Amino acid sequence: MPSRGNCARLSRAALPGPVPSPPAPSWPRRSAAPRHPLCPPPRADPPEPDFAERLFGSIFGQKSLADREPFGLKRLTAEGTPELYPAVTDEWADAVDGDGPDVAVIRPMLARTQLEKKALRCAYDANRDGWTASAFHDRLNTFGAAVVVATTEGGSVIGGYNPSGWIGIGENRDSIAAFLFTFPDGDTTKRPIKLPKVGGAALAVIDKPSYGIQFGAEGLKIPLNGVERIAKCRLGTYYARTPDGGRTLFSGSEASEKEAVLTDLKVFVAEGEGEEWELDGITWKTNWKG
């Protein structure tokens, strides 16, 4: 007769026939008790601090992270300072009282911009004011942020948002919040495709007094030379490509994907007197006149 110790070492394979599974318990399984409606939900784990927050906390202490205005300095957020961040492509602004048909087309794409809730006016109309750079700058310089809207012979409706506006003193206007846009097949009843600035804020708009409209080195160029009513476009370097990887704002009905003839060109700015620029030594300073 095997000893008790030997029995403990017998393998399952040594037993004759299949080994039956243990019976399931007859008592009902306990389920989680429902939470009382007056009890608060369990707390979610706080989000991990990003690199900037970890660095700030290591220098000034972890308590400083809970202070919304540490040392009297306000934190920058996407809500409070939206144009320090890239343009949003999936949010749309509501209409503003007084929006005419032209403004109603561009209003939705101005979500999280400084023009989102401001009344807009058409400051420049090429068919009314002339297809020249001088006419353009005469009516746009110092009026701040602006929206360009152009229509081509092939029916494309395209344009761009310049958060810094034009001043016509030959400098580049940098902004990560700038974007280009296009309405698929020129149908302005649909949502436009917004193409944000890429590669950083530099060269968002090139502002030359002798040239018309230029977003990036090659994103969207409208020379306004008084002879040709031409727009040129190449996406990917300074402004994002279209969702299907396309490198142009123009629809397939154009003769060329790089160039199109314009039939209409308008630029909209906020109501008001614009900015006042003055040279202080070697530095240009500006104030909004209202």
C-alpha cells in the first residue's frame, strides 16, 4: 500500500479514466452593487504632466502647478489664446448677427480665431478696386487679420486666413494659426477643407508692398500684377496637403492643378479702423485704433 507521501505524488495521467471537473458552486455569484445616485462617481486618475509641466514643477515646486496664475503670470491655453496653436480643422463657428451671404460662407471656418465672433466687412474686391498690388495694399494694410476668398474659371472656391494681416513694409508674417481652404468642387453649401500651416509658424504670409497675396513660399500665390488674374498653388511644404494627399486647392475641372484663372477675389476684415503703426527707433510698434 503506497504511503501517504507517495499518493500525493501521483500524476493525473496515472489515474484511470478522465478526471471529472469539480462541480460548480450552487450559490449565486455576487454582482457589483449599483452605485447610489447620490454617491459621487469614482475619481479618474489625473492626467500625467507633460514635459513643460514637469520642468516647471521641478524648478518652482509641485504646488505651483495647481496655481492657474503662478507668480502673477497667466497660463497660455488654447481657449484663451487660440492663435498660438495650429488652426482647428474639425470645429465650426456659429453665425453672427448681420452676416451677409458672402460672410456666411466663410464664418464657419473661423472657429477659434480672433475673427470668430467679430462683424466682418469686405475691404477689398478685385473686380471693384482693381487687380493690382497697390489697390490691394491700399485697402488691406494695417487692418489686421483677414480672410481671402477667390473663385476660379473652373468653379473652384479657395482662399486662406491670415491672422497677422498685411502692413506692406516688406516683412514676413509668421503665424502657426494661418490656414488655407478649399470647397470641394466649389460647392459652398458643404463644409470646406481646411489646410493648416505646417513646418512651424515661419513664412505663413509673405508681405511685399509690390506683390499681392502670398501664403508661404508656394502655398497660394496671387500676384495681382495688373495684367494676369492668376492664382498658383502647391501644397505640402508650408501648408498641409488635402486629405487624399493632393497638392493643390484647385478642383479637377481646372486646366492645371498648379495654376488657375480667377474670376472673383475678395478679402474680408473686422469692422473698425484697424491698426496704427509707428516707427520707434528701429522697431515698428502697433496699436488697434478700434
